[in-house]
Amino acid sequence: KATQLLAIWIAETLEDQYMFRALSGDTTLSFGQAQTAPTRSIYGGGKVSDATITTADTFDLTLIDKAVTTAVLATPKIRPVLINGDYYFICVLSPKQVRDMRTNITSGQWLDIQKAISERGIDRSPIARGSLGMYNQTLLYSHEFVQTYANWGAGANVVGARALFCGAQSAVVAYKESAPSYVEKSFDYSNQ
């Protein structure tokens, strides 16, 4: 039981929370090398900084289009991930960003894409089965540990999230060759 709980803690804390914090540019982390803040940020509503975000600037598909364009034109290039012979970028969204994207009824956004899929009878698409799917050469995922903030906007009171747009080798986790040894002893302190 203790080994299972330890494995869950390691997965959730070290791999998930710290990985997402590091990828989001959390400069309070230290893994033997100073973290740097993101240098290529794309904001909703055409905004240019955390301080200019408003509650109306929600996540939509135009942000993915801008991110793909930025990745393709970047120097150095953001190299896509090779999966089964095709190249894809990866975008990880917070659950609230997914909600905003899915409920956007503006023309050319998520609802229109879903209608087109439905009209073509593609009911077995990843989107129809509940996963996020793909848009513009980008695989979409949702994860609870995408970093959220409550200090954006002019009054530093707007809640927001920093979705991650990644290519190949965006993050690397290294482990030593063998797992650390763990010994669990069970005894009942003479309570027989």
C-alpha cells in the first residue's frame, strides 16, 4: 500500500506538477539550473501581456493558429513531434480553457468544426468520443496541472491559465539506471 501511494505521489508531484510548472516558466523552481520565463507568449483577444488580459479574452482556436505560425517561423524552429509518419505539435489546455473553446459559438470555432464532422457522419472521430482531438496539425490535450493564475489584468485580479504549446523535446525527464531501493517493514508495535 505504501509503495503504491508513494508511486502516485511521485507521478502527481514530481512528474505532473513540477513538469507543468517548469514548462510554464515558473522561475521559483530550481533543478540545478535557473528557470526562465516564457519568451514566446501568445495572448487571447490580441493582447500583448498578462497585465492587458481581461475576462473577455478566452481561449479559442485562433490562438492555436497563431502558435503554429510562430512555431513554423521561429528561429530556432520549434520542431514538431513525429507520430506514425506525420508531424504534430502538442497543446495542453487547462480544463477551463477547454470549456471556453468548446462553448465558443463564434463562426469558424469549435462548434462549426463539430457540425462539419457531424454532417460528414464522422461519429467515430476522437472529438466525438470525448477526447479533444486535433486542430491545425496540433494534438489537443487537457490536464488539471496546467498552470493557472489569479493576478492578470490591469487590476491584477483576472483569473487565467497558461496553455502549453510544445514540439519535440520540449521537456525531458531523466532517471538513474536503477530505481531507488525501498524497504517496507510491517509490524504492530507488540499489539498482538
